[in-house]
Amino acid sequence: MGEFAEVIQKWKNEVEDEAIKLIERGMPPWQATEKAVQIVSYRRRRERADKSRS
């Protein structure tokens, strides 16, 4: 598996984990998936911004 594929797989796993948490809290699966993508994308942007500042 290439580096890009590993990054995608890691992101996918994070989204799945986040979606499961949201579903357990009572959110419908389709909505939980959308929200999980937003959460993980935001988290990644923040990590990149923090790295660029330091």
C-alpha cells in the first residue's frame, strides 16, 4: 500500500469511528456519516494549521 492509500485508509477509519460515536448518541446513520466527515476534515485542517504556525 502506498503512502497516499495509507492516508486515505487512516482518514476513512477516523470517519467511521466518529460516525459510530454519533450513531450511538442517536443520530441517523446518513446524517452521522456526513457530520463525521465534517468533524474529521475540520480536525485535519486544524492540525495542518497548527503545524504551519510552529
